[in-house]
Amino acid sequence: MTDLDRRLHPYRKNLAAEYLRGKIESDRFVAGQQRQICKGHAPLKRSPDPAAPLDTELLFGELVQLYDERDGWSWIQSELDGYVGYAENHMITETLLAPTHTVIMPATYLYPAPDLKLIPNDLLPMNAQVTVSESIGKYSNLTSGGWVFSAHLARINTPALD
């Protein structure tokens, strides 16, 4: 077996990504299924255990490849940086939304309605990618649910000011 880094290549003795066939030994190979992160921060763990070491965090809107689901955990690979690990199932969705905006502040709250006096549902970090369905007043409604301050977002592919 080759010495591929398990943090960057999805393989275990019993399961591996199809694209690794012929490069490593595994009992079974599968094609990944594309999913999207649906929580502000999704810790990517080395094993399916809340106490496991953290290798990286995935952000809201990031795309991942899902290879296995078991006991409330998903074994995934980030399409952004290639990291492989385990995230809790509730942090991943089958619904894929093309992002229209990115968070440009260090963080912004995701509210259940366009009212800052409500308890936020989540905290979206800088660089989280969201899909805006409409803007009303100072708020933008996300297709995935919830409202954020419009001033905390920038359209994706908007050039930076000189």
C-alpha cells in the first residue's frame, strides 16, 4: 500500500474513494456523493467521536464529497482543500445551493426573521458562502432559511476596491 496522507485521501481498510482504485488496497471502493455544509462551522474530526482531534473546520456553503454515513457521522472530503474526516450528519445537507454571496465580516448572525432582537439560529463566519433569495430593508433572506445583515455580505465575484 502506498503512503498517501489519510488527511487528504479518503481511504480506510474497508472503504475508499473510487478515484483511488489501483493506487491503494481497500475492501470496497465508492464514488462520492456531493453534499453541502449547512452550519456556520462544521468541525472535521479524525474519527467519528466528539472528543476526537480536530483537523480543520468547514464553513457554511462548502461543498464536500460524502463516502460513508454511520451512527450520526459522515465520512467526507472537502472539495475546497481536500481534507478528509468525520462531521456530524446534521451539519451536512443533500440540498445543493449555488452561492450568490459571501460573508465579508469576521462573523454575522443568522436570524430566524429580519429582527436583531431575536435569538440567532447560527453564527456564520467570514468566507461562508450563502444563497440570497431576497433583500428587505437591511436584511437578506437566505434560500436555506434565515436572515443576515445585507451589509455583512458581498456578491461572489465582485471585484475588490482599489
